Amino acid sequence: MALGPWIGNNGAPMPFNAPTKVGTFDAQTCFTGGVTPQTFTASGYFTSGGQPTQLDVGPGLFDGYWVIDWVSRKQSAGTEEYTVYILGSNDPAFGAGNVEMLSVQDYGASRTALAPSGVPIGASPAVTSGETDYIPLLNFRSGIVYRYIRSWIDVNGTAPSATVNGWLTYDAG
């Protein structure tokens, strides 16, 4: 029985070309404040001018993409772990108890992917440079639309170092 055009007669997936996406870059929606990527050797917010970058996506629903553009990511020791978060709040000060995690993505050869306990998900791919990820993003959780967005990165392992840029875009088609 054929399961669809992507399945061969023997049940094996047919080869295909990976989809291409274009995430329109706009410095106004960039977490590093512009075209210059930020280098992380410790955990922290994506910043511009030394302050956490906070994007105001307005009072309505943001239905777009969070683009993560890795210039480089050290993984040579095999212990490096990088986890990137998108956080939302309706409090411009991002006060304690007023922040919601909207999205999370983990990277690093030693990292076991974030998953429910008992689900056998393997480590993230060990791509070290030239990777651009487009992660679908809504500023909506549990019936609440979040107006302000920040991005945070956790870095762990032996001398971790990552140079990365990130921005929000509507156009990723």
C-alpha cells in the first residue's frame, strides 16, 4: 500500500531536496541590534549596547519565524551545549513571574534534545557554522498574547563559544 508520493514502493522515503526559506532581515527586529552577530562564551540575553534587546511586536498576534543564524559554534570538545530561548512578557521590565517561555531550541553534539522523559530523542546535529534555522513562532500561550519579546542563550561545556545573530520575520516563504 502506498502511503503517499514521498514513499517508494518498498516503503522507504524517497530522496528530496530540503526546502529553502528566506527570512527577510530587518534591524528593527534583530536581537543583536543590527547586522553584527554577537559572540557568547557565557549564558545571557542577546544584547544591543550592553542591554538586553527587547522587541515590541505590538498588541496583536505575531505569527512568523524566529531566525537563528549561526556564524560559528564551537563543538570540538564534544561537551558544548547551546540552548536558545524566546521569552515573552506584557511587562516591559520582564519582572519576575511576568515572563513566559515561547520557544526553545537546543544545539550541540553532547546535548540530548529537550524531550519528555522516556522519549528516546538523540543529540542535536553537530553543525558548527553556516547554519540558519527558521523556527515558527507565535507570541501566544494559554490565551495570552505577549507584546514584548527577548532572546536568551544558555552555553555550557568545555570553553563554549558561539557567534550568532537572531531576528524575527514574517516572511520566511
